Amino acid sequence: MLSFPQLILPKTIGHRGARAYAPENTLAGIRVAADQGARWVEVDVKLSRDGVAILMHDDDVDRTTDGQGAVASMDFAELRKLDAGVRFGPDFAGERIPTLEETLALVFELDLGINLEIKPCPGREVETARVTLEVARAMWPADRPPPLISSFEVPSLETARDVAPDWPRGYLIDRRPDDWSAIADRIAATTININQSREDADTIADYLATGRPVLAYTVNDPVKAQALVALGVSSVFTDRPRDILPVLGD
Ligand code: G3P
Ligand code: MG
């Protein structure tokens, strides 16, 4: 029997905020997710060159901002000058790349739950996990249920296990390695977070057989969301909270 820290999961988690409706990994996106009724959001955390924890999915800023270049080669002051909203649409022009601190302050204000995905630039797996947890633990109210900490990077998850053993961890899997079950045990994973496009009823059953809740990304089709829940999936990450919430609930 495996035992894990208590984790109350929502059925619908806003992916990078509400990515289909607002610029990803921004404060505006988190507000839109909340406005659409999401109770939880997922965001990606990485470090600027000078070690500030910020929200950003890619290793470079080209796709989501008006700038160019690798995040790992830019200090926070440079990153902060970029517009992280205008590429999504003129309504979001002026939106800035948020720090993790600003993100958590907003999440507390809006009373949301959060999944912090540690998304390190290559080579910064341990450091990114350390800083993310340092920032989050320093701010976290004692009476608030903890965040879910997840990563594709096993060294980041090992660091999370060592630094914050009492906070739940999600083992993110894209293509599952042969030793996925041993890894899940080693990092004492609370949940397994899977790529829905690579899994089927049998593989989902494998994950569930470990006794862990299974979360699936990224699910934007309400019919698919229902099918996954029917297979035992607890929660889906969606770019479209507005479309998934009426079907799954919060
Ligand atoms: O955490 C779920 C999902 O966000 C993982 O994939 O690439 O969208 O960060 P990605
Ligand atoms: Mg993510």
C-alpha cells in the first residue's frame, strides 16, 4: 500500500492559465482562468540568468513575447521589459512576464489552487527546483492546502522531494520510460501526469494500479475529457476552462 500526502484535486485545471483565451503564463491569463470558473491553474516556472523564478514555458522568449533570445541568457531586468501579451492579441499588450512571487500573490488573492510545473532551462534542473520551492515555501500560508509540484525532469523532482517532502509531487510523463514505475516510487510521486495523446485505457490502468491519481494534459475537447474521466483520470489540464468546466465540473 502506498501512502501519500493529502491532495484534493479539481477535475479541471487551467493550463498555463487559460491558454486559448489569454496569453499563457501571465497574470492576465490566471485572471481569465478564474473568471471562467477554474479553481486551479497550472504554470511553468523557470529561472532568469540571474536566478529569478518567472513563468515561461519555452527556453527562449521568441514565441510568447516581442523579444528574442534564450531565457537562460537574459537577466530578469531584461526579461521584464518584454511584452508577454501583445503576440496573443492587442487587448493584452503591455502584459509582463510575471515572477513566481507575483503569481502566488495573485493565486492567493483569487483563492485558486496551483500546480507549479518546474520547467528548467537545460542544466538548471536542481537550481530551478530549489528556487521555486524556496520562493513558494517562504510565501505559503500555513492554513492553505499546498501546491502540486510537478516536472518532467527527474532531478527536479528529486530536489523537490528532498526540499519539500511534505508537498505533493506530480511525475510528468511524455513518452513513458521503461522504468517509469521505479521513478515514480523513487521520487515518491503523489500523482502521475500523462500526455493524453500517447496513452490508452491499458496504460492508464497501469498508472492507476500504482494507487496514484492520474492527471492528463492537454485536453481541450469536452468529449475526450469525459472519456478520460471514464477511464479513471482525476483531472485534466485544459487551455479552455470555459469549455471543459460545464462537462467535468470544477
Ligand atoms: O503540466 C502539464 C503540462 O503543462 C505539461 O506540458 O509542455 O504544456 O508544460 P507542457
Ligand atoms: Mg506545463
